[in-house]
Amino acid sequence: MSTKAADSAGVSATDRPLLDIRGLSVSYHRRGKGTPAIRDVSLDIRPGETVALVGESGSGKSTLGRAVLGLTAVTQGTIRFDGEDITHAGGARRRELSKSVQAVFQDPNGSLNPALTVGQTLAEPLLVHSRDERSVVQQRVREVLELVGLPAEAADRYPRQFSGGQRQRIAIARALVMAPKLIVCDEPVSALDLSVQAQVLNLFTGLQRETGVSYLFISHDLAVVRHLAQRIVVLYRGDVVEHGTTEEVYADAQHPYTRKLLAAAGVQTAAPATP
């Protein structure tokens, strides 16, 4: 396994990771038998940073994302968010954490109720978590719509009235509305056309620059994360096989699986050195 990424041990409190995952393992139990999905995975994300978690279908990357979100039980290891151990946080704490940790999934329809207008969908978490007056909530809804490149009048329309790319922008707006510190992005552009993919990726980059949000960006495609992530973690059958800065992984991938992913993304790599 490549060990290019800097060790996060010994950092000061002001420089501590926003998300710090250590020795994480998750197993799924079927018919009384445990099947490992991820094994002994460690990674961290700094404030305002994007770390890409890359691997093919079945590599365990979405399992890790679900564990961070509290949607999958952890078998072993720890997840710390902003210095707090949230590995086994209960329902009430998880609801509080949703103000700071949000998600954007591959299919935006999963987070958009077709019976509600876009404005009602975006206002819902604000009304649950705050006591702001409705006028303040409506102003915030307009702000996040503007952030994702949609007009204010989009608030009065229903999800079915938008294209797939626009619905994903609405899903991103919903994730942003509470001003979270971290967004788990699970294949958020894989269902979009290539031209729309580029627009949404540029949107993610611009939002990070403007808001300082951090991303755990999950993808099967190394080409997608090339200009978005500062660091890359490669998962293969539940194990981390490579990690490093984006530049290092693209220029000098060490593991054959990483080289395979790079080739699939159309990236030429140098031949491995002969011993």
C-alpha cells in the first residue's frame, strides 16, 4: 500500500481533522454469517478539503459513506467528527449532527419529495432545526438556490419540472441549506450526461471555495475526481490499497488496481519500475 499521504498524528487542536476515521471495519450478517464489507480503513478530511474515495462497485466505498452518516452499523474502529466520537451515536445525536453532516446521493429523487415544491423541501430542515421566522427561512431558501445556480422562482415549482442535472442541483441545495461542515457525496454525477457532469463538478468546486465545506467524494471514476479532490483513497474489496495526494496518485500509482482504474479513466501511466 502506498504511504504517500501525510500522517495526521500529532497535529494541534486547531489543525485537527474535521473527519477522522481509524481502523474502520463493517460486516454485513446474512444467515448468521458475517461478510466483511470494509476492513481496517483509516482516512481523515481537513476543513475545506475534498478527499475522494474511489473503487469499483462492491469495493465498500458506499458502505463507508453510510457508516459516516450513521446509516450502517460499525463493527470495529472509530469515526470522529470535529473531535467527537460519533461511531455509535444514537438517534437524537444523529439528528443534531445532520445540521453539520449532510449527503448528496446518485439519485436526487431520493431526497426530493415529489409532493412538495422545491421551496418546501429546502425549508423543511430549517423549520425542524431552527426557530427562525418564515421570512428568514424563505430568504435562506433563495440564497441556496442562487448558490447552486437556480433562480429564486424555482422554489415554487415541483421536482418533476426540472431536468436531471437541475434536480441534482436542488439536492445539493438541500444539503447546503443548514450550512454543514461536511457533505458525503456518493456518486453524485454518475447518472448525469458528461456535459452536465462537468457543470455539477464545477459547482461543487465553487461551493467549497465560497462556503469552506469539506467533501468525502465517493466515485468509481478517477477521471471525475481529478480536478476536485486534494487527496485520493483507493478501495479494493474493502481494503485501502493506495492513498496519497491527487498529484501523487496520478503521477506514480503504486498498486496494480489503481493503475487499472487510471487506465479505465483514460489516464496513461508510466510502466512500473523493474526491480
